[in-house]
Amino acid sequence: MGKGTVTAVALVTFIAGGLFGFAISRELFRAKLTAYEMANIDHLSTYVMIQRFQGTRDAYEASLHDLLFALDERERAGPGPLSSGRIVSVDKALTYIRLALLAQERNDLDAATKYRAYAEAMCPRAGWNSCSWDDMTKMVQRLDKSSMWNTSGSPSDHGG
């Protein structure tokens, strides 16, 4: 083999290795970012439930908005290697239902209607069997009643 051929093979191998390394590191970074985002959502979900049963109504509502912000960010990033769009849709639907119930409690019918519409729009993407408002609110109430943070065994007065 001539000197030019060896140099060309070495250069092509170097470039291919660099591209291969870049592709692998990019995918590892995406997986790590998705894992961090999902961990953040998990922590925020815990925060929401603690605020639901131990916090004030305002603190609970603020925590729901914080969770919704994180879910919107995760949704904008698109499905990742460790998550699907359905997970985010379920969490967003539950959050919108809870926000609608809170708005209903304080007689803010415009906000309640808006959140209810968002929840109903998320329902098919969540893959639920029934998207009726009664069924969705009963499901949230059952979830909240059985929450490990609910020490009383019954839903609190925050949207329940």
C-alpha cells in the first residue's frame, strides 16, 4: 500500500470514529436528559401530593402549576428513549382535572371550564376507556383517597 492510501484510510477511519462517537454520546445524553426530566416530574408529583394533604389550597394549586410546567417541557422535548407521550398525557390530564376541581371550588367557572376542556382533550391521548367528566373526576378522587400521603383515608377538601 502506498503512503497516500494509508493516509486516506487513516483519515476516513478517524472521521468515521468521530462520527460514531458523536452519535453514541448524543443518544446517551438524550437518555440521561430524559431520565433527569422524568425524575423531576416524579419529585414534583410527590410535592403535589404532599401539598394536597398537608398544604393550603393555594400551595396545592401552585404545586399543580409547577407540575404542569414540567410536563409541558417534557412534552415539548418529544418522546424519549425512556418515556412515551402517553405517560405525560396521563399526568397532564390528572393535573388538569385537579385544577378544574379547585377552580370549581372557588367558583371560577371560566378557569374550571378551561381546565376541564384541557383534561377532556388529553383523555384520548392518555388511552383511558372513558373520557366522561364524571368518570375522570371519580378516578382522581379514588387515586387521592388511596394516596400514601392521605393519612385520613378520605379525600381532602382540595378538589375532592
